[in-house]
Amino acid sequence: MDELAYNLRQVYLTTINAPSSKLYIPPDARRDFLEDNEFFTEADLTSNPMASFGVPIDFELPEEFFK
């Protein structure tokens, strides 16, 4: 299931020419999300809640800003 979700998401992001490929996962849910996940990594995640809206922002805020 993780592989399917990852690959579909990559195709979607490429198709819409997304400015960022980060996935919003709250810091307290990251451990559970990444557990036994062979496709998504910490580098794919962000604590920036704006990522969940698909809002194009031309800068990355530091992760510490959202903790």
C-alpha cells in the first residue's frame, strides 16, 4: 500500500508541476507514519501545515518554526 501511495503521489505531483513534494505530517504522527514504511522517508515530510493545502510557496520555512 505504501508503494502504491508513494508512486501515485509522485505522478500527481509531476503532473500538476507542484512547487514542493513535501507531505504534511504532524511531528507527533511521524514515527507511526514512517514505521515499516519502505517508500516515504523523513526527507519527504514537513511540519509546515501549508503543505496540506497545496499552496505554492517559493520558500521553505525551517521545520523548527512549526514545532
